[in-house]
Amino acid sequence: MTSTPDIPDLYPPTVTPAARALPLYLSLTRFVRNPLRSLPRTVYEQPIVAYGRKRPLVAWVTGPELIEHLLIKRTDIFAKTRLDKRVLKPLIGTGLLTADGDHWRWQRKLASPLFRPNDALSYVPAMTTAASEQIARWRASGAAHIAPIDHDMTETTFAVIARTILAGIDEQQGADIQRTGHAYIKPIMWSVASALMLTPERWWYPGKQRMLRAAAENRAIVLRLLNKRRAAGIEGDDLVGRMLATRHPDTGAPMSDEELVDNLGTFLLAGHETTAKALTWTIYLLSRAPDWQQRVRDEVQSLTGGRAVTADDIAKLTLTQRVIKESMRLYPPVPAMTRVNTVATELGGIALPEPCLIVVPVFAVHRHRTMWEDPDKFDPDRFLPEREAKMLRTQFMPFGAGPRVCIGASFALVEATAVLATLLQSARFDWDGKHLPEPVSRVTLHPRGGMPVKVTML
């Protein structure tokens, strides 16, 4: 899999799979640098691949029927792993992303109304405003310049969430939350590797103290945000207002400060990072495929005539959404999910002892040789309605699947559509001819070395 910049619509991943699964002690450095490099080639070719000399210790699952069994049909057997909780606990405790059982159900029920499709559409003005502010920043930097698209999309999507479901964050708080969140995520694969090796949580690993300091600072900022809202009154139908006003259905008790910080931290981490990465990779792909970029721009112009994008436009921007979906296929914002079997069981003809770490490498599912024609090719027409209708529901899953599917999936797709359409009204994106970003798994899918793209104002 080598890059072929001379072919404008073909983008093989700039990460080469391992020829075979290596022993953990040999693959540790490769894993920490980028877990995608540790995936053996067979994961892209077979529905399930197990690793372990005497018995399976890890199973990579990519077959849609098997994934459906894991994530939808037998959630009683295949549970969230302690790995997720251990790695993310210092930052987000037992928020919606890491909670289980009744605690998870209560939190999800509380937040769900904010993410209904119609409610997401009501936020389109805030989304286009944030995109327009980014355009203004680009104009201030000159008519044509190289822009750090990954940074710019993070800033844009954070502005959206700070003005919608998490109203009340000021500019400095936003900057500090982003800074500390990124400081926590940067060395996170050492934490993951430590958890995989079952070392005691108190043991040292590279970057651990930086992560703990960043998590403590992040949580302190979120608590100050909560106290600020309390001082101003708890009215409001945003997530902060809802959480401050809610009472536990059994005990009648309000959420504790720790629970409030856990959940706000979860949404601040997940609520903008995934959309930011989806937009970053989409702009990269469009910079490499100028014909597709112009087709999307033409669709937006034909529909809006140059006016601001509205909620009524979102469903009509069908080509724009096909491009975004194809981008999320090639570069899924969350590149992997993990589960663990709570009893000894069989999956895909392989006996799994209890417990066995089960990894669903979404990156490989979306590029699997048996499921996709020319899987590395950028082809938004894969998502024409008649073709998308034939896909299995766990063949394309940028937001996961089953009961724990991303609560913000509708919000994210509306936001990505509104922001991308707004940006393309005023800017053209061109590849710099040099940067071939390696997709790196760091909870979300980061481009190694950032995403420098030439931005030309129209």
C-alpha cells in the first residue's frame, strides 16, 4: 500500500499493515507509534483473526455478521472493556462513554433529546456562524496561504459545541479545555499499551504524569464552568442546564459534581473531536480531488445562490453528504472499538476463552478486501442511495453500532454538512504536493504531522 499522488482519486492509506501479528514485546513500539501499524494484513482480508500461541488473547473482528453479533445481538456476553475505563478514567471518569448498566442508561436517556435529528437541525445557524468565523480568520491570513486544517477544524467544531449543547464556555475556557484535552490524548497509547499488558495502574509509563496533570487541570476548568452556571441560575435546555436540574429516577438525588464533570468532560472530548477529524480528512481528500471539490461547491451554489446554508438545505445537499460519508469510510473518526467476552464463547468458528480482548478495527472494516470494490479508492458514489441501501448495517459504521452507537451521530453529520458547505462557498482547498498524512489512531484518527493544506479565498 503505497501512496500514488499521480492518480487524483486514489488514496491508499499511508500506513502499511504488518505482514503478520508480532509478539507483543516486539510490536510494542510499533503499536505505541500507531496501533494501525500493528494490524496484520489478514485483518483486511478475513472476517476474524485471532492472536495467541496456545489460546486466543486478542481477536480482530471485521466481518459484518460477526460485528452485529458483538455489538447488537449479544451485548449481554460482549461488554465494554476495562481498558477503555482505565485509559479514560482520569479525564472523564464514568461519563457516558465509559459507564455501564443502569448508570449508563440514565445518562444516555438524559442527553438523548439534545441529539434528535430535528434538534440538531435547529443548531445549523450556530454551525454556519462558526464556519464563517473560520473563513474570516483565513481571509485575515491572506488571499492564499497554507493553513493547519486540523487545528482550524478543531477550533471551528469546538465553537459549535460551546454555543449549542454546552452553552456558557468563554473563549479562554475553550482554549484551555482544548489544550489540556490534547495534552492528555497525545501520549495515550502508552497508557493503552500498559493496560493491555495488565500492569498495575500505579506503574509508570512514558507521559503518565503529563496526562494526569492535564486531566486534573481539564476537570478543574469544567468544574469552574459548572459553578459559573450555578451562580447565574440553572435555567436552560442545553446539556449543562439539563444535568444541573436532573434528579436520579430512583433516589431523587441530583448529580454530584464528579458525575457532572465526568459527563461534561465526555461531551467536550467527544462532541467536537470526531467531527473535527471528519472535516479535516474530508478537506484533505477534496484537496487531492479538485473535480469532486468543484462538484460539491457547485451543488452548494446551485442550492443557496450564495446565501447562508439553512436547516432546510441539509437534506438537499446529497452530494456533499456522500463525500463526507466516503471520507469517514476511508478515515473513520473513531478507528477502533473494543469489547471483552464475559463468558467463554465461540465467534466465527474460533473458541474464545474468558476473557479475550476483542477489537473491531473500524479502519480495516471500511477498507476490507471482501466488502468493498477498490477499497482504497475515494469514490463518493458508493453512497448513492441505491448502493448504500445494499450495505450491511455494520459494514459502514463511523459512529459505531448497536445500543452504544454514538449519541451525537445525527448532530455530527448535520454539523459536518453545514460547515463544509459554508467553507466551500468562500474557499478553495489545494494539496501542497508534498504532505502525505499518515492516519494515526489516538482515540480519534489524527493525521501525523498535522494537515497543512493551501487555502485560497474565492
